[in-house]
Amino acid sequence: MAILTVKKLRKTFPIKGKKLTAVDGVSFSVQKGEIFGLLGVNGAGKSTTINMLTGLTRPDSGSVTMFGKNYFKNEEECKQRCNVATAYYHLSHNLTALQNLKVFANLYNVHNPMEKIRELSEKFMVTHRFNTKVSYLSSGERTRLVIVKALLNNPEILFLDECTVGLDPDVAELVRDHLLQYNKETGCTIIFTSHYMQEVEKLCDRIAFMDSGKIVRVGNAHDLVKELQMQRVTLRFSQNKKEAKSLLRKEGIPFSEKGKMISFQIKNKNKVLYPLLEKFVKKKIVFDDIHVDKPTLEEYFIAQSRNAVKKEVTHK
Amino acid sequence: MRWHRIRALLQNYYYASLNSLDRIFDVIYWPILDIFIWGFMTLYIQGISEFNILNSILGAIVIWVFLWRASQDPVVYILESFWSRSVYHLFAAPVKVSELMVALSILGIVRSLIAFTVMISVSFLLYQFNFFAFNLGHFAMFIGILLLFAWGVGLLISSLVFRFGTRVQVLAWSTIWIIQPFSCVFYPVSALPVWAQKIAVLLPTTHVFEQLRASLAGNTINYGSLVYALVVSVLFTVIMAFVISRAIEKAKKSGRIAKAE
Ligand SMILES: Nc1ncnc2c1ncn2[C@@H]1O[C@H](COP(=O)(O)OP(=O)(O)O)[C@@H](O)[C@H]1O
Ligand SMILES: [Mg+2]
């Protein structure tokens, strides 16, 4: 059963008399226990989507069903069963780490608050900073503190908006491990935003790519990551281009050409590219230059959204 | 409304008060400074005039602090949550506007009581000013009305903070000093120019301070005047409670709660 269903969520912000569409008709649904990733470049609308699901920002239109209930009519209950962490908003600067945690434990009516605080703080390594004011903590420590806060009430849905930004790589790794463990142990649903591909690959079951406020692609994380691992090979020919093309056709590799260039995509260098190059040599097909690159996540997003636009146009 | 959340908010304000020198100064340093300046000035004037004004000036100052602290402090604590951006986590938690309002009101009462206690103690030490010699029943009414009105003012300024963000934060410290001259804290309404009197009589605070002077002079007090002040204060605060819940909803629409300032 879906624990969260979002339908046609839309949000515009008035900017200098104009309307900026931050989220443009987003729909998705997340199963209980699933780790769902929202990916996209800066400004894609990930945070605005999360903010609408945590009751911080009101959508212009659209519906949210959480725990089988209308979110906007059951906000108090839903908020009690959720929590959120982000690297961008810290806890009160004037309070110590421990004071902040005590306040939030009480806000969420946590049973045995000190026990819970200790257990989580040890996991996320903030215990040694208990009596330090948040304003004196490093940004990594502040972020870990926020994550501890987010787990205090044993949330059934945990929203994580770029919660590992600014953490040292090894700490980020540890945080991810703990979150994954928490998901496994409690069956907590996690909605996760990030632009680190590796992070998403490791954590998420399913991913939605966002671009300009729209979800342009949703899919199984494994498949999408595989797609991303495709490499683009570009060869430049001043002669033998014809022969190369016929060889590629024979091998069943789709390609595109532009001037002297031929490019095609491969999944695996060892299995596809090297044998292919051997055949080129055998048949004395000479090329001047070879270039192999991997599309960055950003390039991939942009290509994805362009495809989406194309599809939309052809549909019409 | 849930008590555990109100308690958690109060716990937050308690820690914030202890940890910040600014917030401690608010209830100790500034009130003491007020008593010093006004007290010694009054003593000096007392020396060159025949009329006994020490009681009426100090009596006014020590109850004025209820309006001052109970209207300003809630706004300052809201501002703090915007400054540190922890407002994001506060509103992601299941806190209701009504719970926030109750917690801030209690904060206002407690902090004005602390400042008040500091002030009457210092006044006693410096000028042998004995607050407890006054008609305490009257003072309880005065203070009650001032607190009610102060909540309304605090809610109004807080609404503006939610609506327009921290760029209106200066209002937190300035609003009360705009109200003060019209409230006739130290002088009778008749001392004001006519145009200002018209504004003054509308304010509940003016009625409180007029009756304060009557009480101190041993005259009978005008209960009609106090009832007017009470009704206006209650109405004002109820309207402002409505205004702030609208302002918070508006802040969620404009994205102010989750926005870098
Ligand atoms: N509170 C706000 N007021 C005005 N514009 C906003 C606000 N929040 C976000 N935006 C704008 O909406 C767009 C989407 O932002 P955001 O959701 O933060 O993207 P992401 O998290 O994917 O980087 C951006 O153009 C951003 O500038
Ligand atoms: Mg973001």
C-alpha cells in the first residue's frame, strides 16, 4: 500500500511581479518502507516539493495523501509521524546541542527522551558536543545534530533534503549506513533528495528525476544508474568512415554521425569497446582520434528533460 | 492544544534566555537603568517642586514594564528562530499556532514578572519606594489589562515578522516607544496637545495610567474607564490572534518559513 501519494502538486512563487513555477504538477507515490530519491540540478524544485510535504510551504494546488489520509486535513497527526533533516537549516544557535534535542524530544512527546537522545547521538557522533552551543559547532556537526533530531520520534516517513551536504566523505558514508540500517530495522519510508549519484545509488530503491519543477523520469534506481553508466565513444575519421559505419551496423551498435565524427554509446569498455577496436585494426580501419566520456548527472538530467519535452511535443 | 508541546516551547525559551546575555540584559540591566535614571531625575525634580511625584513616576515605571516586556519578548524569540533558521524545524513539528501563542504569552508574563521584581527591589533599595504599601487590588487590575494589551501588540508585531520577514525586526524594539507618549505614563492626558489627546483616550493604556495616578493620590478610581480599557484590550488581542494565524498561513504560502533570508 502506498504510504504517500502526491497528485498534481503545484507551487508558484511571485518574483518581481512575475510568477516563478517552482513545482509544476508533480505526481508520485511511495510504498511503505521504500527509499525514494528525488534527483535534479539546483533549482529543479526538490526542496519545494519536500517543503510542501512537511507542511512548511503551502501548494497552490494538488493533493497529498499520507498514511491514507488527506495531509492538509490531518496535519498535526501526519507531522507527528514524520520528520525532516536537511543540511541547510540548523537547530537554534543559542541552545546547546543537548538542549535542542531535549526541546524537540518533548515537542514530539518522545518516551524516555534521554535514552533516545543518547542512543542516536552516539550513532551520529554528537555526544561529545552535547554542551556546546549550536553556533560553535562545525557545519558537519550541526547537520548530524539535525539528523539526530529527525530520528527522535521514530518517524514513519523521513524526509531528507540534501542531508549529507558538507559532511566529510567518510562521515557521509557512516550517516548513509545508519539511515539504511534504520530503514531496514523499522521499515521507515525515506524520501531523499540529493545530487550525489553515488549516494542515491547506494540508498534509493526508486528515483524520480526532476527538472524545471517537473518529474521527467521515474524508475528503479538500479536501472537508472545503469543507464547513467553508459559511456559515449566518439571517433574521428578522415578516411575509412564508410567502412567503420558498416562494421558498426554489422555489430548492431546504433550510432550517430556529425561531420567526420561518429559517436555511439556503450555499456562496458572491456566487453564492447576493446573487441570492437580490435576489429577495426584487423580490417585496417584507421581513425584519427578517440574520445570516451561519461555523461555527468547534470548532462544526463538535461538530456532527460529535453527528451521529455520532445515526447510531449510529439504527443500533441 | 497539547500541554507537552507548550512545555517544550517554554523549555526552548528558558534555555535561550539563560544562554544569551542579550536576553538577560532585557530583564535586568535595562529595567535597572530605567529605575536609576527616572528615580534620580524624579528625586531632583521633587527637590525643586512641592508636589510629591516620586510614587507616581516609579509606580508607573514598574507597571509599564509589563507592557514593555510582554509585547517585545515574544517577538524577539520569534525573530531568534528566524535568525538561526530553526523556524524550519519548529514548523515541521506538529506545533499549532495556538500552542505557540500560549507559550509566548507565558513567556511574556514570566519575563515581565522578573523585570518587575528587579525594579521594585531596586526602587526600594535606592528610594525606599514600597510597592506593597499601595492598593494591590488596583495594581492587579492595572497589570492584568496591560498584559492583555501587550499580548495583542506582541502578536501584531509577530504577524508582521511572519508576513514581511526579518526586515521589519526594528519594530520589535520600537513599537512600544511609539505607544508610550500617547499612553500618558508619566503625565495626565490634559498635559498633551489636543490632537494627541484624541489618540490617547482611545488607547487602553492611557486609561490604566490615569487610574493609576488616581489610585496613588488616594482618589476613587473610575471603573468605567478600566472596563473600557479591558474590553478594548481583549478585543484587540482576540483580533490579533486571528491576524497572526492568517499571517503564518500566508508565510507558508509565500515560502517564508523555508527560505534563506
Ligand atoms: N521561498 C521561495 N521564494 C521564492 N522562490 C523560491 C522559494 N523557494 C524556492 N524558490 C525557487 O523555486 C525554484 C525551485 O527551488 P528548490 O525547490 O529549492 O530547488 P532544489 O531544491 O531542487 O534546488 C528555484 O528557482 C528557487 O529559486
Ligand atoms: Mg534544494
